Amino acid sequence: MTKKDTSKNNKKIKNIFSKNISQKNIDTLADVFNALLNVELFSDLTKEELMQFSTIVKKENVTAGKVIAKEGDKKSNLYILNEGIVEISKKTSLGEPYVISIRDSKKLGRAFFGEISLIYKAPRTATIIAKTDAVLYNITGPDFNKFCDDNPLIGYKIIKILIRDICKYLRNSNEQVLILFNALVEETKRGIET
């Protein structure tokens, strides 16, 4: 984004929120807004809607090795990975961690994670660890819920994309379960035949 575009966005932010907003707050909102512009999760939002949503998003710098979220936690934060690499893992029934996903901002762009805990108020289903120093944008569950209550059209647009992605993951999981089931049936048949 050019300086001219950033300046234009800063003026829009000031016009949308207040004539009395400080330059520091304008710069912070512009930084968040510019980071969220190309995130698929917000692709249905107008620029004005995205500017409004930017007010509840917090920038967070994390160091390599930091646990961002832990499986079983009750916090309901959604994260957008702006820079860096994170590892998402789950524990086996024996308590051993296994990696289910690596998110690399250079390969995937600005990926988001934590959406299940944001929508489904249950303990986190995975642990997220920063593999490198990373820059995240953090949206808390309470802030998200309040924003959606106050701005139902914007909330609907975001939730629609979240649900689409969750359905995509569910479909993929169902296909993997079917593959495992078929392999188990084949292995059982072989055991019976011998």
C-alpha cells in the first residue's frame, strides 16, 4: 500500500469515527485496517465496514516458542497471522502432541485460526505455538460478540465466511475418517482370511 493510500485511509478513519480522534489512534486503526485488507475472512466487507471492525482488533507481537493458545483453554480468541510461522497441534490419547497444521505467512498469506473457539463456546481444540517471531492480530470472543450484536450485517458477513471454512474442514475430516474406516475394514478382512 502506498503512502497516498495510507493517508487516504487515515482520513476515512477519522471521518468515520470522530473529528476528535488522536493521530496515534488513527495510525493504529490504519495499521490494523491495512493488515486486514487482504484477509479472506473479511473479503465480503466494504472498506467502511472493515474500518469499523478494525476497532476491536489488537496487534500482538509474539516471540518464537511462545504458546499463543493451549488445547483445553477457555479463551475464545480469533487470530490472524500477519507475519511468521505458527504450529497447530493436538494431543493424542496418550498425551503426546502431534502437529496438525503449520501456518506460514509467507506461503499462505494472512491466515486466521482460532475460529472454532470464537463460535463454539467450548475449550480450545488445539495448541498454537509460534515457531518464529510472529505478528498477530487478535480478536477476543467478547469483543467479537458485542461487535456482531451492535453491527449484525457486518457480523453476518464475517460469520458466513467462518462457517464456510469450518464446513470445508469438516468435509475434509469426514473424508479422512472414511479413508481410515475403509483401511480398517480392508485390514480386518485380511486378518479374517489368513
